[in-house]
Amino acid sequence: MSAVPVRRPPVLHRVSPTRKIVAAFGVAAAAALVIFAVLTRRFLTWDNVKAIFSSASLVGIMALGLTFITLAGSLVSLAVAPIAVVCAMAFLSTLGLGLFPALVIAMALGAAINAVQGALIGAWNVNAVILTIGAGFLIDGFAQNVHGGKIVLPAGGGYARLNSTPLGIPVAVYVMVALAIVFQLVLKRTVLGRQILLIGSSRQAARAAGLPIGRVMVAAFALAGASIGLGGAFLGAFNTGASTYLEGTLTFDAIAAVLVGGTAITGGRGSILRTLGGALAIATISDILLLRGLATGAQILFKGVLVVAVVIFTQVRLGGRDA
């Protein structure tokens, strides 16, 4: 006589009140943003849409690579702006060799600077925040000593191609979208991408599994550095010169794009395409505030509030675990 199978009651997953409140707040905030955008004069125009994409492109290019660092569990890099400016100087100084060689030099320089930091973090588990702060000061000091605080001007005219607008859209926008697709494929379809996610989820488990943490960290930082170098080339081309005064809020804006895109600050969860969305979201919000006549200080304040809110929302959505 066969045993009668016993049906087990379905397991009910309870959603905590805090997570419900945060989710409701997120929906309300998104709805408010949409309403605010629709009611903003000149927002729903094609010219304004192009302006948003153009505004997002420079920071977006840098933020796409920075996502690899965050996903690997190294939080963020606070040396984005200094690296971008140094790469902009290198790009403009080597334009006499041609546009393509100058771009390669800028990207290679960014990759090399960042790879050194990745090697220190991967091999000796150095604190990424402290290390990148120190690296930023070193890079700034080097740039000012080499160029004496002067503006580096283009050594050739090829940079103008980076400022062109095929079909009315800046080249930087095409580069940002193409880079997002390539980096997303690297993250999801390659061994390196999967290793970055595993290390970001749990470095202890990755070490126990025998993953080459040092090499993966170097690769993640090098990819980020290459994209920062490319962004630096566009920065120098757009401003027709480069100096440390161009740094501005570049570092904060790149970090904000990564976090607003929903990448967990402690690593392991997120995607390149989300960062692209984060860059566009920040550019959209900045555009709305600008159209409504708010000052730069108010825009920076709003970005700060937005980043804090998104980080809290992401942590609560993941149930308070290590994200």
C-alpha cells in the first residue's frame, strides 16, 4: 500500500512594514517626478531631450566603468575627477599624434593609474575609500607640478570630432550607449564579470572558492580607469583645454549615477544598464530644476538627498542584509 503524499502548506513570505513604507515612498516619489516634469515648461521637447542625454553623457561614460568597482565590493573611487583631468591633459597634449592614438593614450593612462589602486586593494585588502582619497591628492599634486597650474591646450585639431553632433546628437551620447552595451555584456557574459559579482557578494566565499581576487580587482579597476580616461578625453575636448579647475563635482556625479541606478553600495548586486539609467535620471532631475530656475547649490543639495534616499531604499529592499 503506497503512502499518501502529505501536502505542505505554502510558505508565506511576509513583507516588513518598513519595506512597505519605503516601497510606497519610492512609488510616490517617482509619480511626483513625472507630474513635476510634465508641468515644467519646455521639458517635453525634442531639443530638451537631446540636452538631457548630452548632459548625462560625460558623467555617464565615467560612471559606467565605476560600476565595476562598486560591484566588486570596493564601494566607490573618490579619485574619479583627478584621474579624468590628468587623462584630459594627456589627451590634449598628444593630439599631434592623431585623434585615435591620443584617445588610446588617455584610456591607457586611466587604466594604469586605477589598476595600481586595484592591485593594492586586491592583494592587501587596503581600504578603498582611504586609498582613492590619497590617490586623488597624489594625482592632483603631480598634475599641478608638471604643468605649473596652467591650462593644457590642444596640440592638434582632431579633438573637434569629439564635439560633433551626428543627426543632432553629440558623439558622446553614442559612445555612452555603446559603452553601456559592451560593459553589460562583459558583466553578464564573461568569466570576469561573474567573478566580479561573486567577489562583491562575499569576498570570504570567493577566497574560499579559490577565485583570483587580486587579478579580478586589478581588472575591475582597470576597466573603470579606461572609461574615466575616455570621459576625460571628452572633458578636455568639450572645454578646449584642461586643468585641475575642471574637476568640479565630477567624482560625486559619477558616484551618484551608480548609486541612483540601484547598484548596491556594498557590491554584488546591480548592472551597467542601471547605471546608464541612473545617469539619465540625475540629468533629468537637474534639467527640471534648471528649467525651474533653481540655483546650482539647490541642484547639488537635491542630488545629495536623492543619493541618500536611494541607498536607504536599496538597503531596505534587500532586507537589511549585506547588499
